[in-house]
Amino acid sequence: MTSDKPSATNPAARIDEFLGRATSFMAIYGASDPARLSQLAIIADQLGLTNQEYQSAMLRLREHQEITPAPRAKTLPRTLPPDSDGSEAAAPQSPPPKPTKSSSKSPAKPPVGDDDTPSRCVLTASDPLRESFQQQAKLLLANANAETPAKLRKLAAKLGVDDDQFERWLEQITGPLVIAEIVPPDDEEEEEPKEPSPPKIARKAPQEMYDDYLELALGAITSKRINERRETKLIAEGVEKLGLSPVLARDMLYAAAERRGFVLLSRQKPEEPPPPPVDQQREQTITEFQQRAASIIAGQGGVSSVCRAMIAEAAAEFGLSKEEKEQALVALQRQADTQLSDPLEERIAAFRRFAATKLKNTESQIVGDLLTKQLIQIGIDLHGLPEETAAATVRESIASSGLRVVTLEQAVAHVLSIVDDLLADEGFISIENRKRLLAEGRQWGVAQAEAGQLIEEHIANIEVRAKRRRRRIFAAVMMAILALFSGLAAIYWSKPEWANFGQGSGVWSVDVAARNGTDDPDGQTDPEGFHRVSWWNEALTIDMLTLRRRRNDLQEPTEAIAKEDPKARAEGYATFIPKLVSTLAEERDATHAEQLRVILRRLAIDEPDEAAFTALAKALLKEVPAKGDAVSASSNFGQSYVALGLLVDVAQQRELAVVRREEIVQNLEQRLGVVTIPSADLATVFADELARNQYGSLRQLAEKDPAAAMTAHRVLQRVVQANVNRALANNLDGDALLAILPLAPQDLNLYRGVLDEQISQRNLAVLLRLIELLESGKTSGQVARELQFLLARTINVKVDGMDATDAAIVMRGALAGLAGQGDVGEMSRFFVGQAHQIDLNESEFGSPDEWLNDAVDLSRVSALGAAAAQKESGRRLFQSLSSDVPEPIRASKPTVRRAPTQDRLDRIREAFRQLSRANDPRRRVMAYDNLAAIVAGSDDLDYYHAERLVDYLLTKKLADEHEAIVRRISDFRQSSMLRLALSDHLDETVMPLSELQRLAGEVVGRPVILNDKLTWKEDLRRILLSDALPRLQAEKNAAGEDVSGDVLEQAAAGLLDYYRIQAEIAGVPYEQRMALRTPSEALEALIQIETDQLAAAKLPPELQAQLDDVTLRARVVSLVAHNDLAKTVALQRIWLELSAIAAVKAQPNSRLATDQLIGRLRQVDRGSHNIFQQLRNGEAALVRMQMIRMEA
């Protein structure tokens, strides 16, 4: 018993103490659960109550208040920490609710149990099943409705109450089983007052709820000591159930423990001895080194092999020994651990991480006022920050994430501007647009209800202004009309001879005739069958009559649609529309053509029957060829564009119903195979897609019948050029030529005009593609001669007597010269035309000389682009480079890299699966022996499986298992990836140093001795890496790097020449350029000048961090590259990333393209088979980057 236990000589005090605790206990947990009621017996036993005293206290408790579950907040923890023993009973959270009136008058006395054996630990309470059922039934009956009987039955089934108990227990509440029904007031019998529903508990803030919980939990702990396990569980209650941050929950627990004088064992740490005195100058040097090391680690995103090499270089620069370097790094780590010792700083840091995560997951690039307020409130409620601190932290997180902050006023103005645009375009706000506006408002931080209200108010204001404007216009028009009629009246009265105005022949007589249903002013009747339809207006009727007089061939089609019956009219549209389209395609008079369009518009807009309108639209749609439809020389291409233009014209009429407009647009999208957006120019989009479809069908026709394709191309070319933009038409014609010419018959005949017209336009991109076609040899005989003649004549070169390949080389050089002689735009277009044909190569085949030849030629193209980018100042170099053709590198003997077979790889994977599934040492050793037998003597392990093997080797094991493992390590001695994986995982091992030396010795095949206990990890890592590098070098040689020195010298010379040209363009001094001896030296000069230019510029923080990272990696290239070729490849990537930074600085919109290019190169590099392929792809990426910078 505890010291606060009531005196054993005072039974009344014990009973009163028990009643107080029991009342609080039931207020928190209720008493319907027998497991809960048993806690009351435990409390009675703790207080020393006898069975009689306990029964008496329970009777008083039931007389005072029914044992019912007390409502509590759902987010409060339900129980104390699981390790609380019986002596740590829960303290009351709040005073018990007052007994209701009904319960005080007639308390429910449950029957006493049958077991009367004297015991202080037996609870003789009422039937909890009955009480639970009756309590929940009372709540249902308090709000009786039509569904109450079904809910009562469902409750009984859920609790396991049979029918007899259901009726008997329900009668105890309401009398006979009669569910309350709604009856007229006169017939309604007086009912007993029902129990009021439990009072609602006001919602508390999470911090207040957690404070209440801590008071309960700590009040139950009598030892005044909290161990680490209990501390963790108490903190977890606030984190998991209330959503508090771990830092805030921990601080609140510490504060509560300090208030109650509790001892937290986790905070009782032994004091460390004071550090020894350090020389001030040396301490300053170490501090500067720590700052440099911290920036290196932050730039690399963690500790890696490259990071360690950079830190070692920095230590050497500051003159630190190995011991000082290690001590400085350990101190740096301790500083990072203790940096957040201030509780408020820790909360700010935790909230900053939370806010950064939330902002990172946002879909848009803006942060609205609503999200900002929500984050600030979370910082206040769940992280315990002051409002100003939470707001400042949110602003800092938003700024670091690069998102745009939008105030509520800006968001409202943005949403209302979209409303104005929609009203200006469509005249109203549709349901779809309203949903889009609400979603846009939500994305910009405006609540949905507030956005809806703002939109309604804005539309109402616009309507009010529009009404006022209409009233003013109406008043002005009425005044003008009154003035006009007054003038006409004055004229009429002053000149009576004009009183018969309009009664003679002329336009007005035509109107009168039309109103009388006649076809001419002489009163002749219209032929039988054509009558004005009731819904036609005067203008449409006159236009129809005029059309019938002017075109006799349209008499019958117009009669077919002049029907009152919608079905007959729908059938008439099928006849009228094709005739109208053909007539419009042949019409040369602009006035008559517009009249036909007006007739179709009025028919489509005013047609009252939806089925008839659908028939009209389908008749027009049939005139537009669908995607994939075949073309031929007899196809009426012009008529298809006329029909398409009519459909788009009708769809763009503001008077047309929205449903009909959407029907037309959707039908066109399905027929042409294109998707449009609301802001798109429908006429342009659909016409361009129709042209692409027709040319696609033309290329398919060329494969079957080249002669027919040539004829169809001649007709289609003129129609497409008249209906789409010139650039698209030229590109489509170029594609058609490249598809038709290789299949064309020897005699071009009339098709020569098409070819001549396309070449004479001097489109550089098309000319380059035709030169490549000529060079490829796909054309032969007369076609090749004709093509060569036309190209030579256009480019103005002599190629008589040359074969196609030599002629193509001459013409390509001359074409580049033409580009250099033209305006600066011609130079850029020429380079872009060549760059578009260049891409990264992922081929598994190819000899080193092929890769080297490509690399040198691509370096020339890159220099060509750099010269073109200089515009007029680069014209001289552009002309020189455009005519330069690199000398081919002498071929070397290709070698084939040995790769493990698929069967061997499958066996290795299966062995690892067996090793991971083994759950006892004997099976693990068997699986390990099987793996060693498979891999023995080979280097077939990749890095992933080598890491899995290292994890197993370094895991703590029994002595017998460890000995069995070490004995067979030598089977993996040929694996270079095992050495790399082991060097990367040294920081994670807990293996004794002696055993680790033994293990490493078995891997490298010689004894390994590590004497220095401070630097043993670096020493062992150096041994493993130095042993792995020769094996990696041998592997690369096996992949094709064993190339003769002459080949490498030729390639290096070619690359150096073009790098020097780019260095000249970049501004490298002449003396420095002439002193360059290798491609890597030239790249270093280019990188240095690019870095200096970027460093002098004012870069955004993100680009500045990227520049710092690239600069640091450039400094360690010489440390990791084993020869000049590898160094050149690494520096290519550095230069590429610097060029990307420069491109984004000049044009931020180019970030996506640069990131995609760099990511693609990294992906291709991972699959490259040798370093020569990487060299070639690096040059290709530099060309593509030059094109991005030029197009930006």
C-alpha cells in the first residue's frame, strides 16, 4: 500500500476515497465493459476495502449515478502506457457529469450477482450486456424516426441479444414495444420525459488534450521516475493519437515531469571532462577546415568516395595531419548533433522539415493563402510554435522551395480575370467551367465556398453594369429613331410626291415577292415543292430564293430541305449538304461564296430539331476524310478542306448552342484523331491534322503504287499549300519526297515539277535531307541523276562525273557555305538542321575507331554551332568549319567483351534467393557454399549482388558460421565489385578489427595489416580500391579499349583542333591555346573560362548551388581519372553541366530540356560497353546542348 492510503481505522474515509476515484474512473472510461469494472475492484483492493465496504460503496455509487460510459474526445489516448502496473491507476480527467433528472428520481438498480463469496477482488455489478443495450437504445429512441425499429434490431444483433431479451429489456425503458410515431397533436398521448442526450464535450486543442493526458498518466506513476521505454510510449501517445510533432510531445513531457518533480532517466547523462586547451591559431585553422568539409558534404549530399577524396585534399591544403583531420571531423559531427539543442530551435527545425515535405508534394507551383494559413496553424497547434515564428518558418520554407507565394487578393483577382475571359468568349459560365474555376481557386488558396460566392457576386456586378449599359444604349437608339422618324415625317409632309416611296420595282419588290412566296417581282409562283419553312427568318428566305434563281442545279436540293417534317428535312440535308460543299469548292465569286456560308450557318443555328441538326452535321462530316482513309489521284482534296472549314465556321458561331458546338468539335476530333484544348485555334489545328493525315496516307500509297502516289502528290501539294502554313507544307512535302523517290520509277515525268519546286525553295533542312537520301544510295539510275542535277543547280556547284557519295560531300560543304554567306539566321538554321539528326547512341555494337570517328566529327559540329551562335563575328570560323571534313581514323581490330550468360546470371540470382531465405546457420552456409561454387574464379557479380554478399559477410554470426564463411572467401577473389562494395560499407560494420583484417586479406589475396586505430577505415578502403582499379581497367580493355596508340593519337589531335576553335570563340588567349597539348587540357581551359563567367554573374540560389557542386567535382576529376582519355570523358560531363547552367540563366524555360538531356546521357553511360562510346555520346550531348542554347 502507498503512503497516501486512507487509515485502516476509518472505513468512511476509505469509502469516500474509493467513491471519488471510481466516479472519476467511470467519467473517463464508462462502466459497460466488464474489463473496465474489474478495475474498480482493483482500486478497492488498493484502498483496503473489505467486501462489505466495497458492496456498500458500489450501492451508493449506483444510487448516485448510473454506470454509463462517459463521452470523451476521440483523439484522446484510450489507455495509459501498457507498462503501467496496477498501482498506477488513472486519475480523473474531468469531473463526472451531473446525474440526469430521470436517473435521480428512479435509479436503475441492477440485480446482484449470485456469487456472494466474501472477496475484495470480485465485482458484483449488474448485467453489462443489458445496460449497454438499454443505454444505446435510449439514444436511438431519443431521436425516433422511421428507421428507429430497424436500428434497434441491428443493435440487438450486434450485441448478441435474443428476441426475448430484446422485448423484455425494451419494455423496461418504454413499456410495451411500441416505437414512437409521428401523430397529430390531438391524438398524441402524454409521454414521460426522455433522458437528454449526453452533453457534447467542447473540443480542446491537441496540446491541452495532451497536457490532460500527461496529468493523468504521471499521476498514476508513484515512483516519480520515468525510464526511457515509458518516456518513448508517452511521447508516442501524443504523436500517434493527437498528431503532435515528436519534438513538441517530448518537450511537453519534460515540462510536465519537471512540474511534478519527476526524474527522467534519459536526461541523466554523465558529464564529459572539459576539452584540453588548444592553440588559438591552430584552432582557427581547424575551424576553417570544418567549414570547408561541411560545404563539401552538403554539396555531395552525403559522404561518398568522391567526398572523402575532396575532404582529404582540403585537409592537405590546410596542413592538417590525419589525427587532426579525424578529430576535426568528429567534432563537426558532434556540432551537427548538438546544433539543435535549443527546444524552440528543434521545434522550428521539425516544423521546417514538415512544411518542406508538404510543399514538395503540392502539384502546382504556387502557394495560396489557404495553404499558408493551414501550415501556420499546424505549426501553432501541433509543433508548439508562436504564431510569428510559425509564419516566419512557413515563409522561409516557401522561399527555399522555389514556389510562388500568392496572396488572397492576387488569387481572387486571378480567378475573377478567368471569369471575365470566359464571359467574353462564351457569354456565360457553364457547369464545367464553374468546376474548373472552383478548382483553380482552390489551387490558388481560395476556399471553395468563398470562391463560389466571389464568382456569383462578380457575375452579378457584371450583369448590373451590363443592364445599365443596355439601358443607356437603348435610350440613345430610341432618341436616334425618334430623330430619324421626325426627319422622315418632315420630309414626307414637305414633299408629298415621295409618298409612294418603295412601291416601284427594285430591291424592295424582291422583298415583297419573297414574303408572298413568289420567285420574282412579277408575281409568278415558285415551282411546287419549295415553300418557306416556318422557322426560316426573312434573311434566310431571301438568300434561299436568290440561290435558287442563280443556281438551277440547286433547285432540287433546296426543295429537299424546305420541309416542315423534321424527318423529311433530315433526309434532305443528306442531299443538300454534298451539293452545297461542291458548289462552294467551285465558287470563285467571294460574295456568292459568303452567301452559301451564311445559309449553312442559319440552318445550323436555327434548326429546331436535334435529329435534323445531327443529320446536317453528319452530312458535312462525311465530306471530311477520316484518319487512315486512302488517297488517290482522283480524290477531291479541295472539297475536304471546304467541308472542314464549314464545320469549323459553324462551331465558332456564338449563337450556336453549346451542346451542338461540342458535338461538332468531338466528331471532328474523333474523325481526324486529334485532341484540342478550349483556347486552341480550331481552324488551324484541324486543317494541320487533316494535312498530316492525307500525307500519311500518301506515304502508304507510295509503298503500294509509287506512280499513283506521285500523281496524287502533285494534286495534294497545291491544296495543302493553300490551306496550311508554309513551314508545315514544306516539311510534309519533304517527307513525301523522301518516301516516294526511293520507290519512284526511273522516269519522273510530271513529278519532276514537284521535286524542282521543293528544291528551289532553298529550305536548308529539306536540302540536307535530300542530300542524305542521295548519299545513302536508296535512289538509283535516272532518279538519282535528276536529284543530283537539281540539287547541284540550286546549290550552284559542279558535280559532273562524281558518284553520289562524293557529290553529296561537295554539296553539303557548299550548302554550309551558302548558310555562312547568307544572314546570321541561315548559319543558325544550318547548324540546327544538322543537330536535329544527332542523338545519343545506345548500340551494343561498334568498334573503337567508329566511336572515335563519330566523336571527332561531332566535335566539329559542336564548334560549328558555337561559331553560328556568335552571329556576324563567327562567320569566318563558320565558313571554315562548314567546308572542313575530318580525316577518317584508321580502323583497328574490333574486340568482343565477354559477358556472363543468362543461365549463369539466373543461377547467381537463385543462389542469393536461397541465401536470403535460409533461417538457420547450417542452411546459410550451404547456400553460401553453392554461391561460391557458381562464382568461383569469375567476375560475374554486379554491384547489387556484391552489396548483398557484403551485408552477409559483415553481419554478426556464430563462430562456426563465420569460420565456414571466411574459408571460402577466396572463391570471390576475382570480383572487383566485391572490393568496391566492401569499401563502401566499412562504416557500417561492427566486426572486430582483427577479423576484418583477415576477411580483407582473403579478398585481396595478401595479408592486410591496419596499425592505426584512427585511420584504419581509410587505410583499408585505399587498399581495396587500389586493388580493384587494375581489375576495372582490365575489364575496360576487354570491352575494346586495347586500341593502338596511333588511333588514339589521331583522335586526340582531331578533338584538340576543334576544342581550340571553341576555346578561341570562348575568349581563351592565343598563347594559352597554343600551349594546349591534350583534349583534357583544352576542356579544362574551356571549363575554367565558363566557370569564371558564371561566377561573375548573379545567379539564383539554386543555380549557384549547382555551380558550386560542379566546380568541386571538377577539382577531383584528375584524382579519379586513370588516363587522359578517361579525364576527357569526365570533363565533357562537367562542361555539359556548366553549359546547362548558362542556358538556364539565359532562358529559365530551358531547364526541362537541359535536365532531360543530362539525365539521358547518364542513363546511356550506365549501359555503355566501353569508354569510346561514352566519348562519342559526350560530344553528341554537347551538340544537343548547343542547339538548346541556340533555340532558347
